[in-house]
Amino acid sequence: MERRAFGKTDMEVSVLGFGGAEIGYSGATAETVDRLLGSALDAGLNFIDTAECYGNSEELIGKTMSHRRNDFYLITKCGHASGFDAPDWDPQMLSESIDRSLKRLNTDRLDVVLLHSCSKDLLKQGDVIEVLERAKEQGKTRYIGYSGDSDDALFAIQTNAFDVFETSLNIADQQAIELTLPEAQQRGMGVIAKRPIANVAWKSGEKPDNEYIQEYWERLQHLQYDFLDNEFTASVEKALRFTLSTPGVHTAIVGTQNPERWTQNAQLLAKGALPKDEYDAIRTEWRKQSQENWVGQV
């Protein structure tokens, strides 16, 4: 599995990372997560991303993978109270949330802590950034970053306070390619692409029941990419290779509770970067069909 230098950090990350939301929301067992992440690490994945509000995701990762802590980079997010008797984004709560994440993840250090889709107005106040900076100074995390999209993300990048940037990027969500990625590249930030295969919104051929996916389904009806009519695995391969062929992207996080999925996704990337003409065709279709309200999805 290819690894890439992660911006100005000293990390070298696998191009595929693990997104921890699904295991926290789906009721995955510790046994499943142990097999899932154990096989992924054995196959070369070294990047695990989770958050304070992904159900029991942090606990599952801490319970099953703490004995292999040196085999991977560990990223979590803060911002939502999620169990604390405090409002979202309260500075004291943020500090306590980071400490709770360390306990849940059964580790004494994080590689990155991200602000979880914080608004521009909150960023302007400065308190939330200061909490992360103190955590970095105290050795609780090596790097700090921002997870989010659109104008809020652009402002976060332009503060020059962060080492890492996580954003939505896929065939149905390309705002970041022109709005934020060039700014992040200019600053040498490590870049994580979330939702890299657009939640495979086209999989069933019908509008999904899951509201979280419906926005991408609607967009894809306008975009009409020919390759989505191909065999399903081939269409997923092209979508994933598109995201990872985008300049500035270092890793793409994919969530699953299927222990075999990691190996399957890794095999899809065996061909490397998408040929320029195929990449450009997807970008051209986006420029022709995208609408003003097609902003990055949080």
C-alpha cells in the first residue's frame, strides 16, 4: 500500500485510512473491530480517524488496538459535547473532551486532534484554537487540525493555526478542489479526504432511504457519469482513484465494519493514479453540471 508524506508533519500515511464513524453507529462488536482493524494494519493501513461523537467508536478502537499503538497514527475530533453537561464548543468542555478521548482510546498521545466542523464565527473568537494549541504544548497531541468544508474551512486554513485539514471530496463533492485545497497545499498541510467514494450513493440504482446519502444521490442524477453504469466494483475503483488523484490529498478515510472490505479497497488502488484524461473528464462534468448550492457536505 502506497504511503505519502503527510504535508509538513513528520508522518508518512497510507493512502487509505480507516474512518471510525460506522463502527460506532452500527453496533459493531469488539470482536468484529479487532478482526477489521487487525487485518487492515497487517495489510499496511496506518491511519485511523475517529471522533468524540461517533457512538462508542473511540472505546472500540482503544479496546482492540491499544496493544498495537505504535503501528498506526491516531486521529480524533472534538467540538460536540456528546455526553458532557456543557454546550458544544465550550472551551473547558473541549479540553475535557480531549482528555476523555485519550482515556477511551487507551493511549497517552494522539497524533492529531481536529476541530469538528467548527464555524467561522467560533474560530474568530480564538478560544477553541487555543484549547488545541495547549493540548499540543502539553504533549496530548502531536499536531492539530480542522475538519470541515466550504467558507468555514477556508477561514480555518487561512488562520495558519493548523497542521492538518480534513474535508469532503469525491465525484459528487468537488468544491474543495478549487476553494480550499490550494490554500492547504500552499501551507504544507496534511490533507485527509472524507467521504471519498460519495457514500456509494449510486449502489442500489434507487434513491437511498438514508438521508445522509441522499444529497449525493441527487447530485449524481445531474452529473450522469458514464462510468457509474459499469460493473459496481469498477465504478467504485474509479471514484476512489479520482479522490486520491486530486493534488494535495494524502489519504482517504473509508468506513466499514466488513473485515474483508479493507483488502478489497486496497486492491482497487493497485492501478495507481487515474489517467489525466479520465480525471479531467470528471472535473469537466462537474464544472458543467454543478450548482451553486453544491457545497462541501459536513
